[in-house]
Amino acid sequence: MSNNLFLEKLQGVKNRFHEVSELITNPNIVSDMKKYIQLNREYKQLEPIMEAYNEYKNITDNIVSAQEILNSEKDDELREMAKEELDSLTAQVTPLEDKIKFLLIPADPEDEKNAVLEIRGGTGGDEASIFAGDLYRMYTKFFDIKGWKYAITTATEGTVGGYKEVIIDVTGHGVYGIMKYESGVHRVQRVPQTETQGRVHTSAATVAVLPEADEFDVELKTEDIRKDTYCSSGPGGQSVNTTYSAIRLTHIPSGLVVTCQDEKSQIKNLEKAMKELRTRLYNLEYQKRMDAIALKRKTMVSSGDRSAKIRTYNYPQGRITDHRINYTMYNLQAVLNGDIQELISQLQMAENTERLKESGI
């Protein structure tokens, strides 16, 4: 991109930033909560670009001033100072331009959302359930590191440990934008606990990460939902199997069914179930958009394709490999203890590089 086009693009962002700044103080907008939330999200996305732009403008203005001094000043000491400043400022331009180019890549508006994380044991029987439990432990340790809150909404334990299925609500800043890279099939290669001859087996678990929909994303009509109550099972104290606190919601038009028995209170379970139903309906449409994006991308880094094998955890070699970007690390135990930021950073970098090419910036 030529310098003129680069500045033109930045000027367009600046104009939009000022426009959004004015709109979010408009009483008519403030009264329209859905529009107000959308504009606030856009403001937060544009703000770091504006900060980088102001820094860039300051540097380029100072470069012009230093160059003018060099061209007009006769004093050798002042010329030397101007030359040193010019060299220092010029060295900052290219890295800052590269930073701004990445910031100019259109952000996925879903990235700032909370997320629903689903982990299911796949091929491999009991070992797959145990591995699903290992993934649950890995992710929750990562959530602790990030300072995110999380809560299980549904869980079915495996017969020898782990989970056949576990669904978790995760709340925090930019959860979905970070966790979306985890969607897909995770494969483990190790000697199972049930293996008596020491042979390495391959098992798998699937992970799905959904952006959590808020009440303004999906309109739920009461007449479209059938609510059933039943006795909860599993952990929960004296109320288990004695009170009808568990909730099952069926969305009649789509056939979607969600359940929640995490809380002792039926009201709280209903709130959680409604939130999950809203999220699943929202993701039916969101997945269509992600599939369309995946057709254009070679790496499908965050396409949301949950049938794709994305990562292998090899215990004998202490190796973890992400197949989307052919990236291998030899710190498997640290990763399983929640240290997955390096993997995610590499995936973000690969996707941003690809999106930068697509954008033509």
C-alpha cells in the first residue's frame, strides 16, 4: 500500500471514530440499547487504531521538522542534534506502520464476547473421556491465569474418569477472540491407563467454542419455547433427585434442546438455560458466516470447523503439534498445566498475516 493510500485509510478511520464518538452521546442512540451496544463495541475497536495513528502522526510531523532544520540550519551542533533525532524517528516509522496495518484488519465483532466451551470425548472409549477431562483441566488452569470466571452448565462424567461431555460458560475480557482457536478435534497419543502391555494408543476429543449471545443478538419468543422440569442428578447435595430444579428447554422452530441442572434453584437453572439457548441459536447463523470465511482461507485457523484435526498431544515425546500452522513445541506438561498462550499467539499471528494479505493493506 502506498503512503498516500495508507494515510487515506487512516483518515477514514479517524473520521469514523469521531462520528461514533458523537453518536454514542446522542440521546436517540442511548435510548436504543442494541444500537448503543454496537456503537460502543465499534468505539473500543477503533480506539487503539486512533492511539497508534496519533503516535504515527506525531512521529512523521517531527521527521518533517528535523528535515527542515537539516536543510536550513547552519549551526553544526544543531544540525547534528537534528540528524540524530531524524535517525531515531525514521527507525520507528516502519514498525509502527506494520502495527497499524494489523490494527486496520477488520476485527471480528464476536471477539469481545464471552464464550461457551464444549468438550466431548470422541474416538477411543474410556481413554477419550479421560483425555476430555485433561483438556478441561488444561483450559480451566488457563482461565485462572487469565483471571476469567467459568462455571460448568452441563457435565456427563466418564465411567473411569474424565468427561464424556462438559459444557462451560466462560466470562472475561475478549474470551471468544482468544479461545476460538481451540475449536476442532484434539488428538492424544499415549499409553492409556487401561493398557497392560504399554502400547501407545491414539484417542481424540472434540472442542467447540461458541461466542455467547446477549439478549440483543437473539429475540426469543415465549411461544417458541417448551419448558420441562425434572430432578437433577449428580453433584448438588440434598436437593438431588428430590426437587424439580433441572431445566430442559426445547426451541420448537429449530428443534434445539438445552438442559441445565448446575444450580439448586430452578430459576437460576432457567436463566442459564435461556442464555445457552440464545447462544446456540445465534451460532447457527454465525457458523454460516464462518463457513463462508473458511472457503476463502487456506489455513482455516479459526474457521470453526469442528471436524478438523487441529492438534496432537504426544506424551512419549513430550510434544504438542498444531497442524493448522505446522507449529511444534516440546513442553507438553506445561501446556497441559494451562500454559497455552504461546500456541494461541502463534495462531493469532498466522491468521492476522493471512487476513492482512486478504485485505490488501
